[in-house]
Amino acid sequence: ATFMLMGNLCTRGCRFCSVPKSAHPGALDANEPHEVASAAADMGLSHVVITSVNRDDLADGGSTHFARTVEEVRRRLPQARIEVLTPDFRGDLDAVRRVLDAGPDIFNHNVETVERLYPRVRPQASLDQSLRVLEFAKSARPAVLTKSGAMLGLGETGDEVRTLMQRLRASSVDAVTLGQYLQPTRKNLPVASYITPTEFDAHREYGLSLGFQYVFSGPFVRSSYMADLVH
């Protein structure tokens, strides 16, 4: 199961995402970490994914709240595997360390698309910054499995996908997910192309040849796809 923290308003304007936007989403719910842990315990989960909206309005990007939630889930479900899917925290590596210090098993941060498309797809982010976050996570906590993902069908080329995978592997990422972008609302970016299963299979084989421990590549793959199989 996946839990999204810190409300339903995001401070970023990524054009692939249908989450409502706001520069001032409001105060955090101090009880949320406890409530998430209680819900996870009630469901008896063995793998818990914790993610969030971007909260660039907060000095720590919400990392303290993120860390508290990981700690609460760990306390209630000590045997469960905990995966965090974090924002880039504006490149604040202290915030990244704060989340890592809470003890997640898997650190996931999605790069979402190839570098050329960032200005159109993720205008408030950068690929270099996301790669720094991922590389730092592995260097700070070598035992943590690092993971990232991207959507295909936004106008990227096959060569750009392969270059992206090369850069992810060079940043010590262990697992990668590649899926088909689908337009969530008419206000979001249109689909530029539909990737064939054969192309997805080729990307998977290429990723494995680079040394990734896991490559999930297919039309219906999403960031948390088969998350419980990643060890």
C-alpha cells in the first residue's frame, strides 16, 4: 500500500501530474505519522510505500514529517519493509539525510523523464539535482536500495532513454521502473507516443546489461509496481 503525506496540494507545477497546485498548501497534520502507522498496522502490511506531495513552502521540505512517519511505521510494523518515494527537497541533502536516518529499506526518487524534456515536464526541477539526491542517498546509506523511475511516451527518443538509464546507474541507482505516460486530465501534457511491449522489453534488457539489480519496464509499470519483490 502507498500513503501520500502532507495533504493534497503540491507546490510544484509538473505538467504530467493532476494533483492540485498551491504555493501555500497550509499547515501539516501533526498526527498524520501516527495515523499512517496505525492504518498500515491495521492492514497488516509487509511492504509500506510512503510518498508525498512537494512542500517547497516548508523550510525542511517536509523531511522531518517524512522521517517521523517512517519511524512510526517502523515502531508499529518492525518486520515490514519501508520504501520512501521522496521529492527532491530542492536538492537539500540535509533533508535527504534526515529521511534516511529514519531507517527506510528502499529510497525511491523518480526522475520522471529525460533531460531534454525537463523544461516542459518538470519545470521546477532538474535531472542533475535528482541524480545528486539519488547518489547521495546511496553514499550516505550504502545498505539502502536506491530506486528511480521514468514515464515514457512524452516525446523522448530511445537513445535518450538509454542515456537516462546510464546516468541513473552511474549515480548508483539499484532499481529502475519504466512505464507508459497516460494523460490524467485534459489540462496535462498530451501523450506523444505509445511505447510497444517490444520496446519496453528492449529497455529492460539494456538496463539489466548496465548492472541494475531490478528493471521493471512495461506499459502498466508505475513507481510502486511489484515493490514487494525488490529486496
